[in-house]
Amino acid sequence: MSKISKLFKGSSGSSSSSSSKSKHHRSRGGGGPSPQEAIHKLRETEEMLTKKQDYLEKRIEQEITIAKKNGTKNKRAALQALKRKKRLEQQLTQIDGTLSTIEFQREALENSHTNTEVLKNMGYAAKAMKKVHENMDLDKIDDLMQDITEQQDVAQEISNAISGPFGETFDEDELLAELEELEQQELEDNLKSMGGLPSVPSIKLPSAGPSHRAREITSLAF
């Protein structure tokens, strides 16, 4: 067997073994990371890129300082510093775009994870409610509510019977009329005890005629 055949055989064997290992790893891992693990990884990447941003910004400031320092003395060195600054700025711009993408992905994953947990809990609550309702018979509930309504009516009748007037009842108008007669009789008794009303005098009073002075004035006029 040639060396080339042995090489391909070995590579194929190693590739098949690695493929089997990866399959075993996927089957054991359950088909990918959990949402919490993915969110954690994305946060770590964000922190790493943020540190890289800080480093690039410091490097850019250094290159600007070098360019200013060599601007009049060494023009070639100043130009090289400006070129390095441009490359660093390009890297910084790329990192800004990458961070925006990672942040968007992390927020979407967090929202999806939250929605999944909410739906899961709502499913648990629905199952619990269904389990509770399985032990309930609607016919029995209707009978129970009807019994409760009847007992409430009975209790109301008993309350009305207890709170009603006890014994004989009398007509209020008749009582008022009787009270008015008693008051009238008492008034007449009081008048009798005081001697009754004053009597009217029987002597006839003289009629009012013209006075003596008026008669004299009349006689003088004639």
C-alpha cells in the first residue's frame, strides 16, 4: 500500500472517528446550548469587544500624538502614524457594527426566552385549572346554586316574620279621630271650669244722634 493510500485511509478514519464523536456530543448535549448559555456567551463577547474598543481608541490617540510630534521633523513617520490610525479607525468601526448586531441578537434571544417561559407557565396554569375542573360536575353545581337560592329565600321569609309587628294591629286613622275627640272634650271641660264664655249684655244701648254743638250750628245756619 502506498503512502498516499495510507494517508487518505488515516485521514478518513480520523474524520469518521471525529464525526462519530461530534454526533455523540450532539446527542449528549441535547441539540445545542440553552438560551441562558447563549445569552451568557453573547455577553462575554460584548465585554471582549468593548475592551477591544477601549484599546483601539487609546492606540488611535497614540498615533495622533506621534503624527503631531513628527509632523515637521519626520514627515515619513508622521504619515505612517496616520496610516496606522486609519486602520485602527476601520477596526473600531467594524467593532461598532459587530456590537450592534450582537446586542440585537442578545435582546431577541432574551425576549424569546422570556416569551417561552411565560408560555410554559401559562401552560402549567391551564393544566392545573383543567385538573381542578375535572372534579366538578356542572349539574351538581346547578343543583347546589338552586339550593342556596332557596335557602336564602327561606332565610328572608324568616327575617320578615321575625321583624314584623307582633299582636293585634289597629287602624291609625281611627286612633287619630279618637284622639281629636278627646282633645275637643278636654277643651270643653276647661271652658266649663273657667265659667264659660262671657254673656252678652241685654240692655239696649242708645242710638248715636247728632250732638248738642251740631244742633246749634244747624239752627244758626237757618
